[in-house]
Amino acid sequence: MFDVTIIGAGVVGNAIARELCRYKLNICVVEKDSDVGNGTSKANSGIVHAGFDADPNTLKSKLNVIGNSMFDNLSKELDFTFKKVGSLVLCFNKSEVKNLEKLKQQGIENGVTDLEIIGGDKVREVEPNISKNVVAALHAPTGGIVCPYEMTIALAENAAVNGVKFKLNTRVISLKESKGFYIIETNRENIETKLIINAAGLFSDEINNMISARKIKIVPRKGEYCLFDKTAEHTVSMTIFQLPTKKGKGVLVTPTVDGNLLIGPDAEDIEDKTDLTTTSRGIDFVISKAALSVNKLQMKQIITSFSGLRAHSVEGDFIIGEAEDAENFINAAGIESPGLTSSPAIAEMVRDIVVSKLKPEKNDKFNPIRKGMPKFREMTNEERKRMIASNPKYGKIICRCETVTEGEILDAIRRPLGARTMDAVKKRTRSGMGRCQSGFCSPRVVEILARELKISPQEVTKFGNHSNILVGKDKEGVNRFRCV
């Protein structure tokens, strides 16, 4: 029997798992997908928000600011990239400057430091490509950027090394109470546990509603994005927002930690929790809105578009705490923006609840340090020479766009919670994320995965669940790819 079972292996679930490793607890993470971070944690803006736009006295405002302050130390411990680039909220009309003032005062009330309103000329001095129509902006120097799936994987790997059991491809079917513990029925096995933490993201309402009479509702809020080639990297140096709306922070323009430019998202409430399609209407909207903020956006530099789903709670705030009618069932539900920023603070909040319930001893063997994967593309020539001398596989380039080597792909497969699919390799190494979008490297990655996993190339999948890359062989016996 497990002491704690966490349902959901997104950034929140993994942050909680790692935090609970500080105690002597038998912990399990259950995830329906083939890899960690395959849901909202994979497709979002990657912004570490300063914390000025959440309503005061909400969990969102409190945990955002606390979480933001934790990123410097967390990124050092777990060896993921975090850049404190700052952010600007743009105002295009003098009559709306009062809204910037209100946003600033709200940020101060929330505990955000160093906020200032600057005029349009100053904005263009620090960001030369900002539109001439901008009359003022709120500057928040504590804003930052991360790679959301790199962070999620880092949390999961560290949790796994500290003893957490991960059960992937495991979908929860039902929950049952049984004499002081829970039985979690899944598609693979029944799991017995003393305490459940619901971190199921878009599906957290379904998990809660299996056991609690106090029903919650999560609405999938779809947002579409465009990603630009690295030649657009210096368009802006900070994250550029427009004044927020009722549906979110609006369309942003931001650099990424990997040197691309990202614009988006729009916001559309939908019913299908699996709908990740992009639309011409959505992309056109994102492009038109981004063009209001920034000059010289070159549409020919767009290398891909994608969409992500946010777990919007109809209650309007994070839902964190023990269900009133289900002892030892703890929700971490409705975690939409600023959920990524808040995740380390959410983990501490849930940790305190668990400790008060189970009263575990401290784990003096907990190791908070995780060493990330070597990134050949970021090494100096001398570092590359030493790496190749120690492992010749690092001298073989597989993905030319992103300069990803065979050594990195092998490391991705062999690490804790190692890659088992094309997308899992992609998230860990960036193979296939460049200008050609895996047009050249995918056959090589399929070959390496098949060899390392000792499976047929036809068994290699894009993201699990029968998403096979190869559909058969042609008349000459050569593997035939399908479009993915």
C-alpha cells in the first residue's frame, strides 16, 4: 500500500511528488499518458509571471508571488533553464493608463516588487521593436521564462531518484473508499493508498467527482500559438503583454529560453478536453493581435503552430485542499495560469496538508540536486571536444537544426523516466524542434529508439497510444513513414 498516490504527472503533480520526498513516505504518481508533462504542462507560454494580474486575496495571487520567488533556487537545484527577463504590459491609449495604474497597485497589494509605469518613448528605448502606438507600459522586472516541459521533467526525474514510483499509461477508472484507505481502479491494476492527491489538470473535476459530493467543473480553455525560427530571437528581450481581459492575459510576444520567439495564445472555451487542433481563425487572430504590440513580425519565420488547453475552473481560483466529505482526498485542481509559476508554492501548500494528516518523519536522505542533460548546442568547441573524447556518440549529429547528437538521445532514453516515444525524445533533447520540424532527423530517431528499446521500428510511436510512426514497408522492404 502507498502512503500517497498523486493522480497526474504534470508540473503540479511532479512538484508535489518531489516536495513530499522530503519525508519518509511511500509515494506513487499515476499518469494516463506515456510520459510526464504531456498535457497542459507541455503546451503553454512558459512564463514565470510576476504576480500583478491576479485578484488580491486569492490563491492565485498568493501562490504566484511565492512561486516566482522560488525559481532562482529551484532552477539551480534541478538544472533547468530559467531567465529573469522581465515583462511589459502595453497600453495603447492615454485613457487606459489608469488601468495600468490599477494593475500596478494590485501588484503591490499582491506583494510584487519593483513595479513601475514607463512612458512610450522609454518603452521603445528598452524594446526598439515595440509599436509607436504604445503610450505607456507597466514594467515588472521579476517576470521570467522557462521551458515548461524541461522543468516538469526535471521535477519528475528528481522525484524518481528519491524513490517515487511512476505508473505511466495508467488511467484511473474509479475511486473507492475501503476501511481507512482508498482503492484506485485503473486500466492496469488496482492501487491501494492511504491518501490521494488530485493533480489531474483538465480531468481533475472527473477525479474529484468520483469521490466527493461537492462537484467541481473544469472548462477546457484552448489557446493557439505560433513559434518563430531562431532568426527572430531578438525581436523582443522581455515578455510583452497587452492589458488583460476577463479570459486571460491576452496575446503575448515573448522570447523563449531556447532562442525562439513565441506569440499567443487566444482563448476559447470548448467542450472536448482532447481538442488540440489549430485553426486559421485562431492563428490569424493571434498574429493580428501580436502585430499590434511589435513591429517587423516576419510571418515567413513561423516554423510551427500549436495549441494548448488550460484547466479553467468555473470558481475562478485554484481549488486546493482536502475535500469536505472525503478525508485524505486532497485537490490541487483548476490550476490554470499562473499555475506554472505557482507550482512550487502549490507543492509546499499540499505538502503541509499531507504532513498534518500523516505526520511522517523527515527523510534525511532526500537529495534535491538533479543534473540536467548535456546540451551539445550550448557547448564551446573545447567542451565539445572533451565530450566527444569521453563518448564518441556525441560526435554524431542527428538533428542538424538544433545540433542534437546521438549521445544526447541515448542519454534521454537511459535517464530516470527515460524517453520511450518520439515526443519524449523531442521534449528532452529538442530533436525535431527546429526549422525543418523533424523532416530530416525523425528516421534516425526512430532507428535509435527501436535499437535501444529492442523493438521493431514499426512499434515506435509519436506519443504512445497507437500513434505509430511507421505503417508498413514498401515493395522494396524500406520502412514507410506516415505524416505526424
